[in-house]
Amino acid sequence: MNIPCVYATKAVNLVYAWKALIVELLLVPLHLARGLTVYEKGRADHRPMRSASVGVG
């Protein structure tokens, strides 16, 4: 039962891999597209906690 799903998954992965190669290796260096991933420090959905000692003193 799993065998047909393996081939479908490989086809989808192949499409995304070729897209990544074309965009990252050709279009980004030519400034025709932005990169596929934007890396940011930390988590986007996380607010920094305030410590109890901030503002004391």
C-alpha cells in the first residue's frame, strides 16, 4: 500500500529541489528573485521575557 505514495513523494520532492536549484543558483545571484528562506535569530512567535530585576534600583 505504501509503494505508490513513495513515487508521488519523490516526484514532489524533485519539483521542489529543481525549483530551489534554479532560484538559489541562478536567479538570486542575478538579483532577479529573493532567496527561498529568510533566516532570523530566535523565534518569530516568542516574546522575550522580562526579568524581575529590570527597572529595580
